[in-house]
Amino acid sequence: MDTSDRPEWGGVARRGARVVRIVDRERDRDAVEPRSTGKPTPQAEWVREDGDARSTPPATGRRRRRQSGLDEASIEDVNRTIEPRRRQRVLDRLTEAAAAFSAERYADANRILRALAQEAPDTVSVRELYGLTLYRQGRWRAALHELDAAAESTGTVDQHPVRADARRALGQHAAVDRLWDELRREGVAVEVLTEARIVTAGSRADRGDLPGAIALLEAGLRPVRRPREHHLRLWYALASLYERAGDVPRARALFRQLLDVEPGFADAAERVAALS
């Protein structure tokens, strides 16, 4: 499958679910990542091997853990599933893994979480973050094993966009459609729904249904005064599909609209230049 047209989806995974969202409050406060490099995100790479970077020392102690910021749901999850004598160590290691994930040190996070997943197989916060880490490394099947298990345990749909994108990477398009249908019936945050919309549109385009893919993204367009990251990502994905369908004027206009808001977004400037 050609990945060259896959736009930068995966913002939900990049923030890493509830465990990571609060690890670095300064980084997460705008829910927008730097866009100056124009490099593809890891989801756009079909194969990625673990690196060998060394991890930072583990966060220890109550004050350090509060600063790094595991949320209450994650702490309660560990307290509920881990016996008292092991809880502090699991919390410290989960905090370290979450910080590594937030810093995009996925090999470090993988190393920690692989051991934690064996030690704490019933702790959803561990399995969810492990699945997200595997996803960021392009290890689709392994990621789905963890994320599907976490979703089954909680009944939540928060990671449906990530699960759908992994299914898409494996060519499991019927599963992508099923996840999209489930998610759009739920009352979820608009950024989560937008991520799923982008992934599902990409799946339709993979199957040669460009009109259907474009229609799905156009249905998500809304007038906004202050566009956020999920708006920009939808515009980018839609502009890419316009270009792919040969509608150069609309592709160019939408790329320019995006650049007016975020000049450094991905490779949008290069795309506009190529269309001019």
C-alpha cells in the first residue's frame, strides 16, 4: 500500500491517551505540536525497528510523581490491580514510560512497558500506553493486541482512531468502517471524531473511493474562528485528497487556508508551491 498520501493523522496517539496527556502540562497545554520540520510522523512509516537509546532515571517519590503527572484514573487503575507491595514501583515505572512516550522516546517507553505488561496484565493504563507505543513504532498487530484488550476491558472508544489506523495499515478496511460506525454513534470529543474521520477517509481512498473519502471529510468541515490542530489536520487531509483527485484549485486554496493559520504545518508550503 502506498503511504505517500497518508496525511499526518495520529494526534490522539501523539498525546498518548489519559496517561500521557498530563505528564508534561507545558507541552500539552495547546494540544498542538511543532510543525516546523515538515517531516512525516511515525504513523506514515510502515516498518520501524526499536532503537537502543538509554532511558532517563526513573521518577521516584510522591513529589516527583505529582510533578510528572499521572492522572487519578491511572493511579486508581494501578491501585486496583496491583498488590500494595508492588504499587509504588509500578507507578514509578509507568510514570517513566509516560514521560518517555511524551518525549517521543518510543524505544525507551517500549522497554519499560513490555516488562510492565507482563507484570501487570490487568492494568489497563499499562496496556493502553504500551499499545500506543507499539503503534508509534509501526508495529500494527502488536499494537492492536494491546489496544483491543484495553478497549474490551473499559468499553471506551477513545482509542478507536488509533485502532482504526492500525487496521488500515494492515488493509483491514471493513474493520475501519466498523470502528468508525461505533465511534460516530458515541458522544466523543470532536478531535477524537475528527481523527477517526480522517483515518476512515484514508481507508476509503485506499480502496479507490476518492469521492467517498472527500465527501466524508467535507461533512466534517465547520466554520471556525480559531482553528485548532484537528481542524488543520482535516484541512490537510482534504486538500491532499483534492490534489489526488485532480482538483488542483480547491487543493491549492485549502493548503493556503491552512498556511494562513499555521505556516509551518507539515509540508503544506511545499505542496502549494508544487501546485502553483
